[in-house]
Amino acid sequence: VVSTQSTGSSGINAEYGEHCRIIMPIMFPALYLISKDHWNQTIVALVYNVMKTFMEMNNQLFDELTLSFKAERQKEKRKEAHREEAWKKVQKRAIEAANGNSNVG
């Protein structure tokens, strides 16, 4: 762990820069979600600063992670919508069966 008191923020940036391709993909999803949904504006501001540093250190990787994360979120939303639709069909069939509809199936 690099201390900001002993090396300054440039020491952190140098240490992180060597490993950003490993660290950024791990941290990005959580930081992105916090930046959009956290109730505490101080936390959001800190997260924005971290994300800005990430972007400045490796803009291409940051853009790749952003696109990938958004695509994954869209995929999850489509999957959830499909799951909801499937449950609605199950519920409809259950109601029809409970009402004695013999065409269920």
C-alpha cells in the first residue's frame, strides 16, 4: 500500500499506472454504480475524482470498460424483462387453471 503522506499522489499514480489494466476492471463496476446511485454527495464526489484519475491515466481502457459495463447492464435488463414476461405467462396459466379452463397447457 502506498501512503499519500510519504510519496504524494504522484506515487500512487505511478504505482497504479503499472497495474491499471488489472485494477481498473475490478474497481470500475462498483465505482460506476456508486457514481450514479449513492445518496451521499461527498462519496459521489470522491468516486468522480477516482474515475477522473482512471480516465486520465488510461482513457482507452476507461472507454472500453464504460462501453462493456453499459452493454452488460443492457443485457441484464433484457434478461430481467424476459424473466418478468415468463412469470406473467406462468401466473396467467395458473389463474386459468384455477378457474377451470381446460385449454391450459
